[in-house]
Amino acid sequence: MLSIKNLHAKIGDKEILRGIDLEIAAGEVHAIMGPNGSGKSTLSYVLSGREGYEVTAGEATLNGEDLLDMSIDERAAAGVFLAFQYPVEIPGISTMSFLRTALNSVRRARGEAEMEAIEFLKFARAKAAALEIDDKMLQRPVNVGFSGGEKKRNEVLQMSLLEPKLMLLDETDSGLDIDALKVVSKGVNALRDPERAFLVITHYQRLLSHIVPDKVSVLAEGRIVASGGKELALELEEKGYAAVGLKDEAAA
Amino acid sequence: MTVSLRPVMDPAIERHLSVLEKARENLPGASQAWGGDLRSRAAEALARDGFPTTRIESWKYTDLRRVFRNEFAGQAQDIGALDISALDLSKWRAGEAGPVLVFVDGHFSEALSRLDKLPEGVRVMPLTAALADGASGIEGLLGSVSPLESPGLTALNTALMQDGAFIRIDDDIELAEPIQLLCITSAGFSGEMHLRHVVALGRHAKAKIVQGHFAAGESSGLCNVVTEAAVGEGASLQIFKRQEESRTAWHIGLVQARLERNAAFETFTLSSGGRTARNEVRVQLAGEGTNAVLNGLALARDRQHCDNTTDVEHAMPQGTSHQLYKSVVDDNARSVFLGRILVAKDAQQTDARQMNRNLLLSSGAQADSKPELIIHADDVKCAHGATVGDLDEDALFYLMSRGISADEARGLLVRAFAEEIIEAISDDAVRAWLDEGLVGWLNGGGQQEKAA
């Protein structure tokens, strides 16, 4: 589904990604781990089209379509969804109206009919209830005054509404206590589907015991230096990045 | 640097004085001795003081020479060629309720207005009628809040005022529906209009005024409007202004209020029209325990210049004044905010706050912001602040990453920025009326007027 070949990207003069090769098949959950500054978040931003990153070589395709050639919103319509590590607060726009605008934008782009307000309300409320998001939260401005857990649940709600094909989860576990982590993981797991792929970026094994990956890769200095099954994450947890021949982050 | 000492305004002043001499007998109020006398004194003040120049602090960023460089075609003698039956006022009205006074090119139109069914204790009439009627009570009120010495174009307005509204609300009368004053400019109008609205609220009276300035097509004239309001003890007045004149027209407006003990006053100015638009609000907190709220939103694009200037004078103790002015500036347009707060020696326990936020949408856009606080009392709370910024890139990325197009995402963020102050307005019809102005602008409003 997602195919990345020899991807190089830089910010300004600084090269962050130095030749990434990665294939994620439909239905697969692929975890990317790695020390701080290894390029994990950059990879998610480059795939979702954030400005400020220059791709200098390589390619990234989603079901054969060239992602790098698309604008940010076109990628979203094509099925890319980035769950932010730090969801952005937007005063003045209610969550409900934001969600509806987003849903109808991707529906239009996908050639589907837009959803009327009443129909949408029912649809969104049902999805929100599954994530323990109440109506009051939906009336509030996007992410403004939300707790860490509420912000991440809101991300998963958007994911479940927009029905993307490729989910990029950027440190989704950061800022979550164990209860919030369980709710969020449950929401993510409910979206697992033979037609969807997940790229889960995380520092810690903790998230991966809730969202169990099929594959784990380790990113260091802009390259994938090791790959394996879910047991690789456990090994890293136990032995640190020294297990894959890197200098231990804690000791660095 | 050399400063020209020659009074640059002279030709324009002379032109206006000669207009006054010729038109004198036809101007409203000529039958009343006091009216004629007032115009003469206004002409004297004008000849003596001239127009304000940019050397005057409150006119620092708006140069009236740019306005009076145009030799306007004078005042319209009547409503003229405009087919008023074809005018669709519904898009300019703030709801269907309440009295409506319509002025076309500065002249009151009885046919378009609605003044029936006024409750007892409420007088609403055109200025022309009030000036002609010796018993209307306007004599002691006209110029009482905005005297000839008021800055700006007040003297010119007083000398040449041709119409406007006279509104008097008796003690204890509360009017729920807004009184609507709609000033329409016809397509092709290139003259001047000098409108004067005179408002007086008795003790514990309550009223809302909606003041709209709209264009029926592209025009290049000047609108000089002065709204003066005497707000009695414990009374409450709200004035909502929407200025949407042609982008080739000129607008100089003053809203001035004097608040007696425990009175409350609120204004909102939404200004998006005019080549140059000046919206000045001056409030004197003349009694103890008064409360003033001054809010405004300037929307400017192309080469527009939009100036919002406020002057709040805390003369007595325990007054509060809160100001929030925002601007959204695109292309090569410019917004100006000048906010002066004066706290007199006796005005202890004053709470005065002022905030100005500006959003610049292009590299050629400009916002000037200048607070001026003069505080003579020692037990006061005064705060002011100003921000200038562009759209939040993180928020744009967030919205677009959810499939929303760049244009729509920008529109949403601009609307979110601007909406904050409109949302706070409690009257549904008025809020919707202001919202229409904002949405119209966001959708490119004013650009299609050439086709109209």
C-alpha cells in the first residue's frame, strides 16, 4: 500500500532523511522506533506534505499514486491521515463544524455526496460516543482547553470519520495516562482493517503493547537500521538501542 | 525636514464655505433663527480651525488631504435619478422589526422608511422634520455632545448637515427592536453628504441603533456622518455600525456619546468599505459608575485605508471601559488603530482596557496601532495591548491535513479571528446583520459592485 524508496529530505541545509526504504502492506501495522532526532516525525511530515521540508531524492507512493506530487489536502483525500503528536488549538472554530467541513471536503474530493448537517450530527455523535467524547467537547473550539487525552481522542475521532487508508500516528502515546492510552488504543484498534495500513511512530514499547504491530523498524540518523517483528520492540525496551548496534540514547 | 506652514486645507475650506453661503436658505432649519445661527458659528469655526492635519495626534495616520484633493460634486439636491422602487433593502436591514429610516445620497426617503407604530415615549424622525418643528426639542440637543470644537469634520458637518435622524427616548422607556438608520449611496454618486444623527436617552431608557452605510453601486462621493448621543442616568444605548460603502468612495464618521451616572454604552463598528474610511468613537464617562464597551472590526483589501480611532474620557469615578478592535488586512491595504484613554484626576477606581489585534494576509498589508494613555488618578486599572501577525501556519497545516483546501482553510481561520467579537453580540438580528457583512467580505464583497 505505502511504498517508500530511497527517500531523502532536508530542512534548510540539514539533511534529516537519508535514504529511507519502507513498504507497508494493506492491513499491516508498522511501528517505527528510534532515538530523538532520528527523523521519525520528519518522515510523517514529509508523507503528509507539511511545508518546510524539501524532498531531494526518492519517492513515496500510496497504492501506486505519487504522494509527493500532491498538496496537503489532496493527500488527505487520497487517504493519508496524520495523527498529530501535538494537535493544534484553533480558537473560533467549533470542533463540530471543523469535523463536518473536513468530512465534506474529502467526500467532495472522492466524488461522494456531502453529508447534511442533521445526518452528520448523528454520524459524528455515534463515533464520538465510542471514544467517550461528549457533546460539550464537540461544541468547543478545536482542541482549545482540551486535556492531553481529549486532544488525542479528538485525533482518533477525526481518523474514524475521514476513513483514511494510511494512518500516520506520531507519538500518539505522549502526554497520555494509562486510562487515556487504553481509550485511544481501543479506538485505533477498532479501525484496523485489511484495507488499511498504520505507521506508528513511538519512543516506547508501552504503546505497542496496546497497538500491537506486525512489524517494527528502527530509524537512526535518517535511515532504517534494523527491522523485525514485534519482538524487536521488546528487545529494544530491554536492552536499549544498543541492541541494534546504536549508542544507547540514555548514555548519549 | 521642512514643514509647510501654509494651511493646505484652505481651498477646500473656501469651497465649502461658499457652498454654505449659496445653499443656506435651502438647508434644513433655515426657518429657525437658532438653526441659522448654529450654521454661521460652524462656518466661523471651520474658517478659523480648518480641517485636522496629520500633525494632530488623532489624525496622525489618516491624511484628509487625500480626501479633499477630490473636488466632490457638492450635495445632492434631491434623491435624484435613483429608482428607489428597485432598491432591495432587505439585504441591508438588520431584521424586520423596529423603525427604519432610509437616506439616499444624504436625503431622507419617506417611501423607503418605516416610522409608524412607535411606542409611546419614543420619538424617531428625520432631522429635517425635527429642525422645522420648533417643538421637537432638538434645539438644546444638537451640538450638545458634539460641539463645534469636536475634532474632525464636526464643524463642517454642522455647517452643511442636510439630514439625519433625531431620536428621543423618554425616561424608563425600553425599546427592544433596533432603530435602523440606513444610508444608501446610489451608483455613480460623486458628491458629498453630511448626515447628522442626534440621539437622547432619558433616565433608565434603553435603545439600540443600527447604522448602516451601503452602496447600490460604484460611487466616488464623500459621506461625513456625525452621530451624537446623550445617554441619561442609568440608561443604556448600543450603536452598531456597518460601513460598506463603495471602494472608491470616502467615509468620515464620528460616533460621540456622553454618559451620565450609571449609564451604559456599547458600540460595534464593522468597516469594510471606502477608499479611505475613518470611524471615530468618542465617549465621555461624565457620571459615576458608567460602563462603555467599544468594539470594532476593520476589513481592508486592495489599496483601502481603514482607520478606527477611539477616545475614551474617564471624567468620574468607578467607570469601566473595554475596547477590542481587530483588523484583517489583505493586498496593499492599511488599517489604523489609534486609541486614547484619558483618566481624569477625580476618576478613581477606573477600569480601562484596550486591545488591538491585527491580522495581515499579505506582505504588502500594513497595520498601524497606537495607544495613548493619560492617567491623572492614582487608583486605577489600565491595560492596553496590540498584536500584529499573519495566519498561523500550524493551524493551516492542521486544517489542510484533514482535507480542507488552502483557500477554505484560510477563510476559516480569518473568520475565526474576526468572529470572536461578533459572537459576543446578544441581539440575534444585529449579530446576523454584522455576520452577513463579514461573510460578504470574506466572499470577496465589494468586488462585484462594478457589475451591479
